[in-house]
Amino acid sequence: MPSTLILVAGVVIALGAGLAAGWVLASSKRSKRDVIIDLETRLDRALESRADYEADVADHFAETAQLLEKLTNDYRAVYHHLAAGADKLCDGDVIIEAPALGAPNPDTEIPIQRVDSMQPLDYAPRKTADEQGQLSETFGMEKNGEQSAFAADQVVTPFTAEAKKTG
């Protein structure tokens, strides 16, 4: 009987130890539901943070627009003051265009004469058709009886250029 009692006691102790180990492992391991809830919470915080950022950007640009409008109005007031002073102090010798003193009209467009429709060139254009342009290979070489330092068809290397300088 003692061997049966020891066997039953061993099984009960092993069962208790197994249940305790299972409970500890189960409580330490997060369930999928907990992970999903945690991810949803982090997503909500990230979306809230982005919405706050977008609101800050919108507020920044709204304030910038207000400040620029104030700056424009201040500039207009200074211009009006200077124009009125010039008109008064110069005894009417200064001609000030009336539209410049008036309030801006958003329907007016920039006159075509003031619009530069051609992009800037990266070279100087020729003044006449028979003139050499700056992109010509012989531009700037002298033609009046004097020979230039190098002929137009001569290949110049650092060694020949150095020989011409010293020779």
C-alpha cells in the first residue's frame, strides 16, 4: 500500500506542479486579443498625433497669411504716406498714377508688356546675323593681320600651351 500511496501522491504533486506551470505560462503570454487591442490603441494615438500635426500646419499657414496681409496693408499705408507727401511737398511736380494709390483689384492682370515670356539665356545672343556668337569655336580670335596665339584648327594640350608660354 505504501507504494500505491507514494504513486498517488507523486501523481497529485506532478499534476499540481503542471497546473501551476501552465497557469504561470498562460498569464505571462499575451493573448492575440490583447495584442490587437494594443495595436489599435497605438494606431489611434498615431492618427490623433497626425491630426494634431495637420492642424498645427494649417494654423501656421493661416497665421502667415494674416501676417502677410498686415504687411501688405502696412506697405500700402507707407506708400500712400510717401506719395501724398511727395505730391504736397513737390508742389504737384510729381506725377503719381491713380491706380497705384487705389485699392488692389484682383480682377486686373499683369500687362503683357511687363511679362517676360522668354526664359533667360545662358549665353549672349548675336546682335547681327553675320556676327559670330559666343558658342562659335573661333569667337574672340583676332582677324586683323595679327595671328592669334593658336590657330583655330590647332589642338591645344597642356604641354603645347606650356611650350608656347615659355618659348
